Amino acid sequence: MNERDFDWDNLRLFLAVARAGGLGPAAAQTGKSAPTLGRRMIELERNLGIELFRRKPRGYDLTVDGQALLEKAAGIEARVLPITETSLATAPPLVKISAGTWVTRLLVGAVGKLYGSIPVRLRFISSEEVLKIGHREAAIGIRNHRPEEIGLAGRKIGRVRFAVYAVDESVSTWARVLSNTPSANWLRENSQGDEAIEVTAPQNALDLANAGIARAVLPTFIGNAQRKLKPVSPLIVDLEHDQWLVSHQDDRFLPEVRHVIDRTYAMLSEACENG
């Protein structure tokens, strides 16, 4: 094995799993969920072509190859860690924000409002999947329901509403997003037999609508902001929901997280009110 074979992030996670003796303890140390760590270890084994662990019901034991990798990885860590610790000591803290496509689009479009007197680095994670804030996959999450997990804090932002948008009412073709979001499911159920163009990314549905090619189901805070589009349906009552800002009970008191929470809340509550 040579150093070119290593995925450095997987190597870091391997060290955590190897030293902790299992996925659960390593998850607490790395902020990654146990299933994510399990997948990453399988990926590392596949890339290296060796078996690193003997997987047992109550933990992970290193194989001979795993022990050899641990020794080599620890040596690499000893050389690299002093460098990274020096750079991280001077870098602003990182705050990760997880949200769906439309909320991420809104936040990125006015990102300057999220900065202020406290130095911070922002990372936007745009995904229709719900990241596990309890496992520190994100510091802040925007959700369509109140958090139920132990250790999470929630703050209701406002009401999100949806409608059908197009350049005019004559456009009959639908932009149908292939996903399991409530809006995609609603459209699938209510446009059976209609002509449609299928896309895998919600942004492409907006692109088709703005081009005058199709009509799309959009949150009003997105649709009403489009110069070319207008609502061509009443509000879709079935899709209305409360929007929540979610954070970890402990992390929300960190100055940089509190700072971004307050500014994110202000931006999104205004969008809900005016959307």
C-alpha cells in the first residue's frame, strides 16, 4: 500500500473506528453516524483491496492488515496533525447549514446577511434528505416539522405555502421532479395522464418554468420572486406546512452558531411572511 491509495478523510475515520473499537464510539468522536462510518470503512476496504476489520456484534477488531494500516496511518497522522492544528487554530469556526433546495437557494442568494461581527465559515448542504444534527452532520437544519429527537432544539420560523407557477395559464406541460418530497408526490398524484417533462433536480423544474416550457409546483417565496412567473393555481392547501429551524441543544449556545441561527431565522421568517 502506498500513500496515493488513501482517501484522507476515510483514513481519518478509520483511525477513529480502529482506536474506538467500533462504530458507535467512533460516531460520538467524529460527528458521523454509525451507518455512515460503516459505509466509509467498506469503501476503504474496497479501495485498498484488503479486509481491515473482523466485524462482531459488539465491536470491530482489526485484522492483521488492519493493524498494519493503523500503524502506518498513525505515522501519517503524527506528521500531518501539527500542520492542520496550526491552520485550524487561525481559521474561523465552520457552521454547516442543512436545508432543501429552495431554502438553500434563498440563503445562498442573500448570503451576505448571514455574516456579521463574528468571523465564521459557512457550508451549505443542499439535500432533500434529513441530515442527523444529533450526529453533528450539520449545526443548523431547516425542517418541515418540529424536531422530536432527544437533544435537539427547534424554533418555528413560519408557514410555507405552495402554488403552481408558469409564465401564463396557457402552459399545460408539467415539470415533474422525480423525488419523494411532498410537493413531488402531490404533483405525481394530481397530474396523472398529463404531459410532463421529468427532472431529477428541483432547480431544473424552475428553469423549465422560467423558460416558458412547463409549469412547476413551487413554494411561494421562490415563485413570487421570479420576474417571469405568476401563480396559475390557488394555494395548494395540502402542501402547507410550518418551517422549523433545528439545532443541537448544546451547539446552539456556541457564539458562531447562535449568530448564524439568529440571522437565518430573520431571513427565513421574512420570506415566509412575504412569500
